[in-house]
Amino acid sequence: MNLSFSTASQADAKELAALHTAVAEDLTRRYGRGFWSFKTSEKGALLTLRHSRVLIARKGKTIVGTLNFPTKKPWAIDVSYFTPVEVPIYLTGMAVIPEMQRQGIGTRLMKEAVKQVRAWPADAIRLDAYDHSAGAGEFYAKCGFREIGHVIYRKGPLVYFELLVRRLPKRKSKPL
């Protein structure tokens, strides 16, 4: 499948809102109502574009996948679980249109995300996934992310994942 990757612009907001809403409706149909059952408005997509770098995957002119790199740490992330690094990047809002899932789009989107984060430069990608069969934890593990903790945030069960994208310097041990 021929995909192109780029950073989203305000002109993409309506299509991004429709993509996220379609994914939420699909998850709700398959797993019942949950934390994933929300509609995204164009206004909400524009807000995300103001506070995140939004990576999109296109097949032709159609956006088929997306993910966000927010400029601030997401509210549900407790940094004490993660490997200490100088520059962490957070990943949120990954979505692939339901009728094109399981065709490698998400995997290719994640590879592009890692490539971009390495060029940033940053040391790690941090994210969370719902600790539920509707969550994407298994997908992130297959993409090389390491599961590092389970938490409950505002009654929502989450699994934390990280991928170290840059070798960390070895710490000098102090003599006893």
C-alpha cells in the first residue's frame, strides 16, 4: 500500500475529527461503551492541532491514520514509572480508519513516528493504552514498546509503554 506521511494542518481538522469519531464508534460497537466512546468535533481537532504535532498517513488524498505528539505531558502520565531521560516525547491519539485496520498502516505510522522522534532529537517515546481488550497495548508491544506499568487514572485502567529511541549514557558507578 502506498502511503505518504506529513504533518497535519488546520485544513485537515474536519477529516481528523471524522476519523477519530469513526474509530470511537467502531470500538463502542465491538467492546461496548467505555472510555474510548467519544465523538471528536472539528473544534476539538483544531484544539489538538494547536497543542500537538499531528502526524498523518494518507492513501492518495485520504487521511487513513494519525497520531499526536503533544507539546506538554499528557494528564494521565505519571513520569515516575518511566526511564529517566532528558527529552521524552509523548504519543497520544493514534487512530487508523476502521475499514483499513490490520493492513499495516498503524505499524508504518509508528515506524514513521520513531523516525521523526529520533530526528527531533529525543530520547524516548512514552504513551498509555487502555488496559482493556479495546486498548492497543498488544499493538504497541508488537511495535517494540516495553510495558512498564499499570495504573488507574480517573477510574480509567491504563498500561504505560515506552520506547527508548536513543542510547542513554552509562551511569558511572560510585566506588563502595
